[in-house]
Amino acid sequence: MVRAMRRLCASLLSLVLALPALAQEEADTGPEEGTVPSSTHPGSDSPEAQHAMKAPDGSRRRAQAFLIPMDEQAKAATARIAQAVEGVLAATAQYEVVDLGKALSVESSPEQATRAEEGRKLLAEANASFGARAYGDAEGEYQSAIKALEKGIGAVKPREYAEAWLRLAATQHLAGDEKAARESFAAVARLDPQSKLQGHDIDDSADLPLQAARADLEAAPNGVLELESRPAGARVVVDGDPKGSAPMRLELPVGRHLVRLEYAGYYPHAEFVEAASKKTSNISATLTRTPTASNLNQLIAGAAAEVEHGGSGPNLARLAEAFTLQRVVIGAVTSHATKVAVTLALVDSHAQKLLARSNLLLTADGTDADQVEADTQAAARKLFEKDALASDAPVAAAGDRKVLMPSASVVSTTSDKPEHAVAEKPENAPDRPAPSSTEQTRKKQKKGKGLKEKQGTEQWDDAN
């Protein structure tokens, strides 16, 4: 049971995080083979556009949907159902959909940030020496600053790093160390492939040697870089230039390059690679989850269980607090041969109240994908219409309130089942009585003990 839940949590997290991460890609990267295309948001003549209302005080409620595939066979259907719900949610005027990708993105780990800040302090000292024309002192200080920046490279912007090299190159040129200056200008040309930096930004005399370095780079042979990431699909940025998603194969000019991999919910991975002529370099990077993302799958699974038993609870409250949500759509999808059973619930996280719920039994054998999407959209519209009609009291703006954390004993039993909901239980589906309070307490204590032994960013080990 524990191993099955861990696999479920892992698949859930990949579903929740994949779409926000892919949204960060540049326009020239198309969808990967086998992915479900994004749903088209309904137009102005759609039911939700015609009937949706904002909150009574004119504000929009921050909202997001989280859907769980309860088994491996339900994953494909869950992706399509999630997109259908999110499409209606985004087109409903009373809601402000929270971008999970941005919410889960981080610039760096705390250690990387500390190292990068040390480098910036050294860089400021070098700039002071350069301004005083103490080029001999400035050269050594820039070299020390660059080494410090490299130790915290995950927290350093590519342009910031390239500019440090440009300042070093200009200093060496002014100090008369032409051999070292040529090498440094060559590094600038590689680190700034879009030629955003200009020599005269540092000193007018740096323009010509920088232009010469860029001309040499264009004529230089290329090397090959093959890279992969775990999880797959990380955004690849080489010398500040977005390249697409891992795994991928790239040709790069000979020399040293800064490669950065980014994935929502994970700390970015950055390292240097040396491209050699007619040779292949490899990068295989395992990204580390942030504490927020590591706990997210457990919160969603716990929130779904709370809703299944009739209301809101502490897991849903924590999920809402993590993203400052006022409305949470929780869904679970279970496969049954050629059908899937879907439960959708809309929760007022501020009031800890279940506003509406819908139970669907949909055909999902791969031939009725459009019907699955249409039925899901219709159910989502009904949920959101009930929210609009039931919301008589004004709500506070998202930035003016904080979601309160209920105790473990606070569980609302309010339930509102829409008339259109299909309440049929799939054939051969066993009855699952709610566990006794004693059993619930024992499970919570066991789960809490296990979590205390985890560090948050560790991967779950199925062998345990």
C-alpha cells in the first residue's frame, strides 16, 4: 500500500508540474510526441463567459485545479480532464488562475545564493579599483570575483557572469596583457551568443577586440553536446540562450559554455561544459526538488481524501496557503476497463467549506476524447455557477488575507451534489467504508513519523 501511494504521488507531481514547466519554453519548441494538446479556452459566447460573475466586491478569487490519477491506466485521461477543467477555470471571470509554474519556480538553493552574493561583493571591489584606474589590482580582483560567482553559478544570471568576464577582458586590455585579454574576450563571445554586451559599456577601447573575438568564434569549428535531465523535459539554457527541452543534442562553438537546466518545482542545475572540435560532450543532470514541491504531492493526496470523506480539512488548508488560493478544485480519476470514474469538488478554502461536487462516469477508450473533454467542461461550469450563485458575502483581496490553518480535527461535512452528477458506481467496484477514528489516528501518527525522517528534497524510495 505504501509503495503504491508513493508511485501515485510521483505520477501526480509530474502531472501537476509538467504543464507549467513546458509553458516556460520558447515559441519554437513544439509539443512532445504523445502529449495531450492544450484545450482551447472557450470564447466570449461560451456559457461561462456569459454567466460568470466576479465576487460581490469586484475582486477575483485566486483558484487552481489539482487532479489525481488513482492508477496508472488513468494517467492519460487525467491529463485531458485536467486541461478541460483548467480551460473553463481560466475563462471564468470570477477566478484568477494561479500559475503553478511561477509559484514553484526558484532562483537557486540557499547555498548557491550565498556563494553568488560573495562573488558580487568581490565584483564591486574590482569595479572600484577599475574606476580608480588601478588595473593591476582590478585584474586580480575580477579573477577572484569570477571564481566566487562560479561556486554559486546556479544563482547567477548568464548575462551577469558574461559581463564579469567582459570587465576582466577590458582590464587586461588596458593593462597591456594582450594574450590574457584575447582569451577573456573569446570567453565573452561564447558566453554572450546573442551579442547583447558591448565593449564600450565598459571602456571604448574594448569594442574592437570584442568584435574580433566574435568574428573568430563564427569561423571556429563546433563541438557536440548531448544532455538529459531527470525529470525529463527540463528547460535547457546555454549561455543565456534558450534551446528547448531535455533530452537534446546541440552543436556548440569550441570552448567553455554555461549550461543551465530549469524545471518548475526543482532547484535549477547549472554547470560548465567544454566543447571540443569534432567531439561529443555529455551532461546527465538529476535536479533536486524544492521543499514546497516535495510536499505538494502529499498535500494533494491528503486533500483529495478529505474531500472524498465529505469536506475540507488541514491538508486542503495547507495546499491553499501554499499558493494563497481562495478556491480549490480537487479531482480524482480512477480507471474501470474502458471507462473512468471522475470526482470533481469545488472548495472554499477560506471558509473550509465544500461548495459543490460532481461525479462522472466517462468512456475513455481513446475514441471519445472530445466527448470526455465536453462532459468535463459541462461539469466544471456547473460547479463554478453554483459558486457564483452562492457567494453572497464579499471576499477579501488575495493580498489582504492569510489562509488560517485548521487543526487536524477541523473537517467540514458540508456537501452539495449537483443534480446533473452521475452517481453510478462502476461495476465490481468494492465498497470502501470510511476508516474509524482510531484507525485514522493511527495512520496519521505513522505518516507523521515517516515524514519527520525525510528532508523534504529527498526522492521517495520504493524499496523501503
